[in-house]
Amino acid sequence: MSTSGKRGAWGAAALAVGLLASGLGAATAAPEAADRATTTTAGTRTVTLVTGDRVLLNGDRLGSVTGGPGREGAAFHAFHRAGRLHVVPRDAVRPLAEGKLDLRLFDVTGLVEAGYDDARRTDVPLIVTGSGARTAAGASVTADLPVVGAVAVRAEKVGAAGLFDSLVTDPDVTKVWLDGVRLPSLDRSTAQIGAPAAWTAGYTGQGVKVAVLDGGVDGAHPDLAGQEVAERNFTEDPDATDLDGHGTHVAATIASRHAKYRGVAPDAKLLDGKVCSRGGCRESWILDGLQWAADQGADVVNLSLGGTDTPEVDPVEEAVNRLSAKTGALFVVAAGNSGSRPGTVSSPSTADAALAVGAVGRDERIAPFSSRGPRAGDGGVKPDVTAPGVDIAAAKASKGNIGTPVDETHVALSGTSMASPHVAGAAALLAQQHPDWTGAQLKAALVASAKPNPDLGPLDQGTGRVDLAKAITTTLTSDPVSVALGHQPWPHDDDVPVTKQLTYRNTGPTPVTLDLTVDARGPDGKPAPAGVFTVAPTTVTVPAGGAARVAVTGDAKAAATDGAHVGAVVTSTGLRTPISLDREVESYDVGFKYTDADGKPADRASSLVIGLTNDAVVFPVSSAGTAEARLPKGDYLALNDVLTGDRIAQLPQPLLRVAGEVTVDADARLAKPVAVTFPDPDAEDLFGGIGLTRTVGDRTVSATTVFLGGFRGAVSLAQLGPALPADELTTTVSANAKGAPVGTTPVNYRAAWSERGKVPTGFTRAPARDELAKVTTAIGPRPTGRSYRYGGLPVPPDGGSSSGVLSATGPDGDAVDYVLAKGMNWVWLVLQVDERNTTEVLLRSPERGYRAGGEYRQRFGRPVFGPILPDSPFPYSSRLGDAISFALPLWGDGYGNIGDSNTTSARTTLYRDGKKVGEYPNAANGRFEVAPGAGEFKVDTEGVRVPGASEFSTKVAGTWTFRSDTVPGTTPRALPLTVVRFEPELDDQGAAPADRVLRVPLKVQQHKGGADGKVRRLDVEVSFDDGRTWSKAPVTGRTALVRNGAAGGFASLRVKGADSAGNTFEHTLIRAYRIK
């Protein structure tokens, strides 16, 4: 049996998401479940889901989740999939499994990346297919998208729950998609693709319209004067101005008339469709732009943008396919910049009709960033061709801020974004030459005439680098341009050969006789065995102006190894047609049998299965007590939940070994109750969590089930499967309760226990008062109108998965906690919340241990706030291979707590040897791909706090220079960064006396394993006018002496320094402390 082609876009998807947790009774208040942050990423965002529930993302980990209005008793399961945090409410499970919901709606990492967090949007943008979208309760339709039978909808976060319920229960709603955001796929190059030969032949794009769907085009640039014939803004920006320069650079690559930096098609006319803003390219904008370009009569449409490809046909891919068939336009799409790993090619370049373009350098080698095939779903070959995409010089927009300057009006950029317009321009020249050709014919000619690099395979380059000199003379093409022979399930002893037709077309005046051979390789890179691919007949004559068909057959049974087999049918004239066949690795159907506590088949049951020896993640959902999942051979962690009424049995199987057909028997009758009680008999349960951490070699997988409202006698637990060594499994059970307040000061109880090597059958604990430590928390100074949530998160000694709850402080920012001391350390989070209930500041303590019966006091929130490098087993900023990751908290407080703040403006820029590598709109946070080898680097970052978040350190800036070389292996190497902390004695309001000398101790922090030398020099400056003027402050040893100015103002501080290895650093803190 075989399958081929992507799954249909509008049918039920095969996705299933595991059932999460029992809908236990709601707590009186709305506590927030929290997951211990274990990464060093600086950043916190609050995200409201389409269900109305609020999630706090702390770095790349779950900070907290709160049920929305009327959903205080909701239950959730948080898990990471492909490095992304997903938080799925229980009532979203069934519509997800039925294919009615887009999983991206619950990808919290992705929602923040798209700019859909609460600090930046008050709604969730959706694309809804089906006739029911317009009548759904609370729906606000913002655009019709007829090309895919959909509408764009805004779901206001206030009241989102009502719209969600309406959409998922309406039979006339086919699917609810996130209106996701795609990203731009960031003199000699025209000659490289043979454009001068086409120009000499008289082809310059005259009479051809090319649509540039991008971030806008600066039509006033001299290189593009008179080229633009239509303009339309589809974004929320006020006009079509190009705000970063990407769209202008792309347009100039196509149609610049500059003498030196000439575009490929200098006489083509441009249609400027702005579908990207600074935050990216929303899918509804792209869909609107695609329709507009088609309506404007575009012959060629360039899309230098993309997003993650999935097996199904997404709305943008569907639009490309439909409009290609309907209008005859050619859609040229960048393949993406996700690097050399297989399967990274981006959508919509993966659409059947799209001409997907990878990038090469001037040396014809594939660019390291250029995405590779195959595409998801059928293993089809993408990209189709390549083109120059490294250091491409073209027009700089008047407001452009990206790229390496070439001169005042031109910049150099790299990316498949730069390769795609080369091909769009080439298509324009062919369209002028053949005005009667369809987009499919243009695509076929460009693919057929491309020049292959013999060192690369089809999944790297398609058929090769576009060659216009050959394209304008080619008369032989193939249809289709590549042949995907689909997916053959394991085992392969009964595989049936799959045959597809390949048609050769000859537009020349004489017949052409072709001898056909197959050039193919297996997943091991060795030549594919004889018989895996065959073509018949092996000789064919294509008549003048006619066509001839041959049969291409793939036989997985003939292959020696499992995996992707890729090659080409090669004609004696040199035409190559890529072919592919995916031979499934050894895999089995795994059954799941669910039995409820009454011994009946359980329909309300599911599993979350996570690969321990591979990257598979599947979510079987019960149907009449059973489910099935297809899994590659290997070991897995399976979390199984079975509901009986309002009771839930958790039946994890820490080791599910798949080496044949196997069934997981999840019987709720095996589980025993879970109960935790605290010394206060009136304490109200707020939270319960059960976390599992599996370790296999150097791979660790963790998952936590969270119960808002606590266990409440409704949760039971038992392990399935064999016992495990103690170092391979840690189970952590945690519980929180709210005690009686002392005056206005809240009192909370927190406890957690971990066990090695097993999941307990049932779990009952009642810690006594003398087993607990008393921890008093104080926060301040506190900005006006702000409130606080805080919580202690347990840190298991063996690194297990833990969770806790965040609670409100008292009105004075204080609280008292009793925490279990033995066998557990604690990390504390403090969240500052504004009037809109948006988290704007996060503080995180170092890990702390306590003595049973002891009393402790901790403080948060006093200046000076600034960059901080606390001790951590993981480097905050590092290099691995040729990827530099920079993540450094900019607002650590005066007590040494890690700190982060929402910002109104922020940036992080990396330079190498004086040239800009890239920039992120984040404060001290970015990941950059750099060229191999050593270089001199500079990181420049700054962040400006949102108004009202704090009167201190309202702007923080930092610059670091250092030398770095390629880091081999799998362990990141810390960057040689130095941070200087200012530690003056200030009062509780963050103030120091006026007109006096203030001693400011300077604490130096360096990355362990990264700093190359000792700090040799420290220079400190002070400003009393918010950084307009500065004066030096004397430094003795590690102490600066600052003479404060008059009362009523602020002191700003700046430090500069260098270490003995030549690395330098500079930090500037505007309004570091108040002067009283």
C-alpha cells in the first residue's frame, strides 16, 4: 500500500491531541499553575488563548496558566513539541482531534513570535472556513478570503470563550485556523544566472507585470522610478511604506534600472502589495494580496516569505494552487532560511504549483541557511531550483534599516528572499518571450534549463541553479517538473510498485529522441539499488510541437534501506526530472485500550506519547474505548488519562517499547488515590501537579499534568509497564493550598516530593508544621496601580519535572508561605501586573534551600536594575557550531534576582568584523547564524520599559565586543561576556541622599567557561539629566564614588570596561536610582 500527496486542506485532519485533565471543581479564586523555569532565556509574555484562558510564558517554559472568565475550573496540559510550548485546554481536545482546530492556536511560543501576546494585541486573529463564521457569537469579520472559501475573524480576548464555543459547536464551521504570521526569508548575481544573454536577445521583461507581495516597495527610489504601476496596503500599517527595506530590495532585484545594480527584468512593471509589517506577514494579508495580484493581471508573483510546512495543505498553499490553475500566473516563492537539515523547506513554497527557490553563493555552493527538502506529507522534492542569494546588492529603501551598506542607496542582503526575485525576474523575461505561456509552462522551462551542481542532490537544489541563457533557448520540458511516488508503509515485503506518468514536451521544430536513465540515491547517500526506480520505455521520441509519455515506477521492496530515496530521470540531452520515494522506517500500529473505574470501555480517555529514542509525538484519543497510533520502532513515554465521571486516573507508562505490534492497556481500576493535606484544617486546595522526567542517555523528556483546584479526592495514579533504574525516571508530585490570611497578608502552603525509578501507586502525604519552613516575601518599591502575583516553584534535587501555583500578594506586596524543606529547593517568581491584568515585569530568585522549622525573609524589586549574569549550569549566551545565541536579563534587581520587563522599543544587533549580521526587535535576546570560523563580534542591545512599569532603569543599553570561533560538538560554549552590577545602599523607595557622595560597590559577573581574561579596567560615569550629559565618577578598586545632585531627580549610571583578553563591555542605566 502507498500514499502520496499532501493531505486535503479542508477535510478532517489526522491530528489528535491527548486528553488533558479532569474538569475538577473551580477554586474560589483563580490560581495559576506554574512550571519551574529551567532555561536561561530572558523574556516573559502573557498570552490569552482563543478559549479566553491566559498563559504566562517565562522564557520558553510555562510560567502560569489561568482559566478565563467562567473557566476557573478548566484543566490544561502543557507540553513541548519541536521545542515549542503548547498549552491545550481540555475542551479543545475533541475539536483538535476532529481537525476542526489548528494546533497553532495553542502554540504559545508561536503566538508570542507572531506578536499575539497580550502586551501587543487585544484580540486573536483567525481564519475560519465554512459558512458559519459570519454568524458565530462574537465574531468580527475583517476580510473576505474567497480564494479559499474563508473569512478573517478577530476574536476579542475579552469574551473569546463565547466565540470559541460558538465556532467549535457550529456544524457550518469547517475549520478554525490561526491567522498566523509568515516571515520574510531574508551587480554580479544577474550575470551568474545568465541574464545578460537574455538581455542581448531582447528580453528585459517588457510588457510583463510582476507582483511583489512583501513589506512594501519604495517606488521613489531612483532605481525603481516609474516601475510601479499599482500599490495596495493589506496590513494594519497606515500606508504601504517599506519600513525595513526588505520589499524594496526584492523589487529592485527584479526590476531595478540602475546601471550597475540592474535587476533581472528592468523593463517589467511592478505591482506593490504590502502584506508584511515589521511583525511579519499575517496569512490573511497574504491571502488578500494573492487575490489582488491575480485580479491586477500579474504574470508572475514573488513571495519572499514563508512559514513552517505541515503535511496538510494550508490556506496559503491552497490559494497558490487555486490561483495558479485559475489565472495562469506563476508564483515564485522563497524556500526558507532554516538551514541544512532535511525537511526544513517552508510553506507556501511547498505548494504543488509554486516554484520553490533555494539559495546559492557566487561559488555555486548551496548557502548554509538555504532550506532543504523534502516537503512534509508526501516526501516530494522541494526546492525546485536555486538562485543567487548571498550578499546580494540592491536598492535601499529610504526608511530601510537592514542589510550591509554598499553605498548610500544600496545594501547587501542574504537569504532565499534574495534568490526568489532572481527567479521571478527570470520568469518575467520568459513571459515576454512567450506571452502565451502559462505559469506552469514558465516553471517547466526554468526547471528544465537549470544548471545542476554535481555535488548536491535534488533535496538541496531541485534541478539546479536557474540558467536564463539556456532557458530562453530550451525547447524540451517535463510535466510534472518532479515526480513524488509517495510513502510506502513498513513492512516492505508486500509493497506494490507505484507508477506515475511523466510527459516530455517539445516546442522545437524537429523531433527529439531521448535516451532515459535514472540517477538516484538512498538515505545513506549510496546509489539506490537497481529496481528502486525504473522508467519505461528507456528511449522515446518527442515529436516537434508535441509530447511523449513515459512511466516512472518506484518499488520500495527493491530498496536495501529505509528512508527517503531521491534521484532524477535524466535524458540524453541533460534534462533532469527529480523523483522521490519515501520508504517508511520500521514502524508498528500501537493500540490503546482504555477502561474506566467501573470496568467499562472509556470514551473519555487519551494518551500523550513522546519519543525517547526519536522525535515522534502523537496524541491518540479514545473512540469507544480504543485508539491507535503509528510509531517508529523505539522507546517512548506514554501518559495515559482515563476519566470516570469527574474522576481521573493517571496511568503513565514510562517505558513503552515498540518493537512489534503492542497494546497499552490503561485500566483506571489499577490506580489509587492521590491526596495531600496541610496542617491548616481550613486550607483550600489550589493546585496539584504530577510530573515525570525520563532520561535516556543524553536525552531528557519531561511532562507535567496540572490540576487547578488541587487533587480534591478525584485523582488517582498508577504506573504501567516495567520498573526502571533510579537514574532513568523521576516522578514529582506537588501541591499548593491557601491558608487563612493574617490581616491582609495572604498565607500559602507549598510542598513537593520526588521519587526515583517509579511512579507511585497512589500518593498520600500530610506534612506536619515542623517539616515546613516559613518564608516571608516583601516587594517594593511598587509603582502606582500595579498588583503582584508570586509563587514558589519546587526544584527536585534530581532534576525532575515540577510545578506550582502563583497567587496574589497582599496590598502591600507581602505574603507568607510555608514550604516543605526536606529534599526540595525552591525558585520564586514575582510578576508585576498592570491595570489591564497584563504581566509587565518578571523577577526570578536564585534557587534556595531551607531548613525545616526555619524562618526566612526574601525581598524583590529594589533598584539598581540592570544586566545580570547569575550562576547557572547553562550559559545565558553561547555559540554552538556557527549559531550565536544571546540571551541576557537586562533588569536584574538590587537583591540579585533575575529580571525582565515588557518594552515599548527594543533591539538586539550582532556585528561581525564591523558588518551587521542581523537584528531582533527584542531586549538582549536573539539567535544569529554566522559564517564559520573566528571573528570579532559586537552585540549591541537596548530596551525601553513600558510606561508605568517602573520609574527605575527606564532604559537599559549594553554593548559587548568579543572574539569567537566555531564551536564543534554538541555542547554550547559560553560567550566571554562581563556584566557589572551597581550595588549602592538605597532606602526602601530606591533613593539616596542629595548632595552627598554615595559609595557604589561594583560587582563583576562573568560567564563561567566563557570569560577569557580578568577585568583590568572599569570606568564609571554618572548623569543627572537622563543621559544627555555625563561626568566621570572616581573608581577605587571595585567601588565608584558618586556625588549626587539635587533632590527630586534621578541618577543614571554608565560603566565601561575591558578584560585582559581584549573583550570589552559597556552598560547604560537611565534613572538608576532616585535622589531624595
